[in-house]
Amino acid sequence: MLIVHTESSHGWGGQEIRVLTESRELINRGHQVTLLADADSLIAQRAPAYGVPVQTVRLKKKRFAEIRAMASAINALQPDVISTHSSTDHWVVAIARLFARHRSAVIRTRHVSAPVSRGMSTRWLYRSGCAAVVTTGESIREHLTHDGLVPREKVFSIPTGIDLGFFKSTDRQQARARITSNVAIDPEALLFGNIATLRSWKGQHDLIRAFALIAAELPSAQLLIVGDGPQAESLRSLVVSLDLKSRVFFAGHQADVRDYFDALDVFVFPSYANEGIPQAILQAMAYGLAIITTTAGAIEEAVAGYPAATIIAPRDVAQLAVAMRGFGRQSPGRVSLPEAICQRIDIGAMTDHMIAIYEQAASTALLPGND
């Protein structure tokens, strides 16, 4: 198949990583894949590192210029399937397809748990503007279908997958030694960590405030925050205001996060909104880490059956501090990932399911009357 992925997001996070890792896996299986994204977007700039061909196209807003550019790209590439991932690119693709000479099947993947409008334009987009909708969690599927916005038979929940051969523990102390050139952590510290884009709803402010509540009681504890984003300056200012500069470390964006996961004792993911199945949660499980997280989005689905997960209410700093304090009394070890979870989160299983949906959509688009 010839599959085109579109992404209008200019940022970087789990959604963009899923698009590129799925694309790479499809290419490895012999499919032709091209990413269409705006030249200014991070996904366009980072796609070559994943071995994914990228064609830049104007894709910033829901405007005629974007529709015209997309229709031209569709006619030139003639894909079997167009896989869309954000509101803007889905809207642009759905409209452009009406004017394009080539009628590809359109799939929409809904990665996040943010509320979806029930207006007429949204109903058309999800019912007529795509052949199928993929969600990253069952709770997101339920949100789209509970009141008939999208027919249940048109929506498929396919959890995000990761490469378990890539994300695997080597040696904790060696990993710590390798990252000390970037962050001056204590090799013997009880190391809490968060690896995520620094956005408001990711909860890093809550994490720092919770760490401040336990810092005096746990003198050996340190906090490592890996990632970049719009909240970076605010988070650094908060650390200074709480007099935690010697205890909280920022590693910035890291293209390869494996050593940072391997260096941790406890992974803390206090997100409170918009989550589907977070890549970082899956990666932390692959390392067998103790995890503290919340009920936001589909996170509970992500950690279902994982023996080392502690789930708290979102935005409860006091409860988060209690959970973190508990690890000061008993040093956390690593756990083995249950086989059922391995099968659920493996990227191969995710790709198998996506290929089946793409093939079905492509065959339907080619039926008489659909082109």
C-alpha cells in the first residue's frame, strides 16, 4: 500500500512519536509511506531520523491555501490511504479530497482525550470525512460513540505500541554514569523522574511542589525532568522559588531517552488532562520502573495489570507527595513486564491492527461509486 500520514501539529510529543514509529514499522514491512507536514513543524524536521520520507506542505490553519496545497499533494502522490492525526489536517484532507482527482480512503486517529465538539461540522468530519476512526484508548472510543457522534462500528481502539527490543534495561549505574555529563545527579540518589513534553497539563508543576513537600524528609532524593516545551521557563522559576536547585535537574529535550529511563528509580507522570495512551508510560513499564500516575485520559488502560503502578487523583499534590514519600521508606526495585502487557503494547501488534484497518478502508474506497 501507499500510505500518507498527515500531521498539522507543530509541537513534539507522544502523538508525533507514534506517527513516526508507525510509519517506520510500515516501511519495514514493505509499504510505501510519506509524511505530509508543515515545513516549520518538529515532526517534519525529525522524520528523517526515523527513516520516514517527508514532503512539506502548507499546513497551519483551516484555510483555502492549505486545501489547495493538500489537493495537489493527493493528486501527485495518489495514496491508497491518508491517515490524519489532528483536527486541522483532518479537516483540510477531508475537504481537499472532495476536490482532488484521486479519492484516497481517509482514516482519522484520535490520540487525546480532550472533549470533541458535537456541532454539525464535527459530525460531518467524523461521519463522512473519514472511512474509520482509530482511538488510542477505549475511553476515547467511548467518548466519541456514547451519544451517536460516530457509529460504534466505525471506531476502533488500538493502543499505542512501542519497540520492546529498543526500550530495555541495561545497567542502572552505567546509565547514570552516561547522563552525568548532562545532569549532575548523585549516583546513589533515590531518583524520581518525569520524561514528557513540558506542557501545563502534564503536571510537572504539581510534581515539583510535591517533591518540595518531601525533600527535607528524604535527603537522598533527587528529581530529574527530561523534556522541553512551553512550560520550561515557568518550571525552572518554580524550582528556584522553592530553593530546590540542588535537588531538581532539567535535562532538556533528548532524542534518545533510554539512559534517562534506565537511571530512574521511580517514574512520576502526574498529567491531568488530554491523555490517550502515553508513550512515556509504556516506556517506563518496559524498564520495569515503579510508576506513580493519575486517572487522566486512558492512563488507567495503559497500566492495567502492571504490578508496580500507583494511581492517584489528578492535581492532588498532597496525595502525590504521600505516594512519593512511600518510596523513601522502601527502595523500589524493578519488576518483570507481564507477558500479557508485552503483547498489548508491542509495536508489532499495533501495526498489525493498523494495516488491517488501512487495507479494509483502501478496498472500500476502490469499490464502484466510491471513487
